Amino acid sequence: MNRINTKLEEGKKLLSIYFTAGYPKLEDTTTVIEKLVEAGVDMIEIGLPFSDPLADGPTIQESSTAALKNGMTTAKLFDQIKDIRKTVDIPLIVMGYFNPMLQYGVEKFCATCAEIGIDGLIMPDLPLAEYEEHYQATFEKYGLKMIFLITPQTSDERIRQIDAASDGFIYMVSSASTTGKTSGFSSVQTDYFERIAALNLKNPQIVGFGIKDEETFKAATQTAQGAIIGSAFIKTLTEKGIEGISGFIKSIRP
């Protein structure tokens, strides 16, 4: 069974952390992953930096720009994490944009992910129909879960289509904005969370965008099975470096 499914079956509220590979320094990637595992996170999203990250707010964009300047590439990432399964057993997901995957070669990309031990992919700019028609068979051949995003504007019909095509979790974007919002959740967002919960989808939902502390983590996981923190964690890396990882995770889930 895929590690994502195994983790979801544990039944607890999951904490997933997103970070940009190659940031703050080029060779920090594996250290960040290992420190996050030591701190007790449940899943990790490894961000593959891209020059035009449409869904990302300024904090993640700046980390992507810095990582690219550091020399991060798809091939470099794969080389850095080729032995990661010797020390890490939690689910690892590569989150990025489709263009670098296409440039690398979709089949080659998926094969390399499988060889390394990557469990799933998040590609916000790969549409469901395109995935089903051209790439689903390849993803499944290599045992990779495709994680789709939904937003408050996604119709119930579309959500059910995504649910039917998924076999892992659904990434529930908390608001129709980029990452890195600093305010808490409004009644509009909590109504959205409850609307999705009422659909009784077969796949669990994990909330992303706007999670930054213990309060927002608890609010996001009232109805969802987990939450993803990206921008707030990147800020910690920027301000405190690798040494700040443990304290940050403990502040979210004491």
C-alpha cells in the first residue's frame, strides 16, 4: 500500500509541511526533510522551484527564486534525495508545476520518483481531463498518487469528478488566493469546510493555504483530516534556519 494511504488510515489529524528544495541553501534539502521527520510531521511536500509559480504567494515565490539562483534543478533534486528512504519512512510528495516535469520527460520523471520512493505528486497546473487522457496510466504504472486541488469556487460536480479520479487525499485550498495569507479563517471559509465535509467524499481532505499556527491548524482540521503549512514554515527557515524547525513544529502541535 502507498505510504499516503497508510498514513491516512492512522486516523489522526495530519500535519504536512511544504518547503522549497534547495532553500535556504542548495544542499539543505535532505537536512530539512530529516529534521522535519525528527520533529514529528506526518507528511512532507518537497517543492520543486519554478520560475512562474502561479499558485504561490510572495514568500514561496522568493524561496523558489533563491533556490533557482542556488542552482536547484529537477535532476539536482533527484540526486539529493536518491537515498532518502534510508532515513525517512513517512510519505513524501513532490509539489511543482507541470512544465519542469514535461521538460524532464513525464515517464522518466515518474520512474525516477518511484525509484527514489516518492509517494505522490501535486501539479496545480495539470488539469483533471488532461491528466486522465494523457498521464494517469503513467502515474499509476509507477504507483504515484496524483493529488488534485479544490477551492471554495469549485462546484460540487467538479469536486465529485476529482474525488472519483483520486486515490489518496484531496488538497482543499482554503481560499481563492495565493499561499501565505496571514489572517485566520472567516465564516465563509468555515462554511466551505462544512460544505465539503457534507459531500461525504471517498477521499479525505487536507487543507492548505492560510495555516500558520496552532489555532489555524486546529480550525482547519475540525472537519478535514489534516492541514498543510508552507509559507509560515518557509518564513521560519528564512529567519531561524534549520535550527528553527523543531520549535516551529512544536508550536503547531505541542
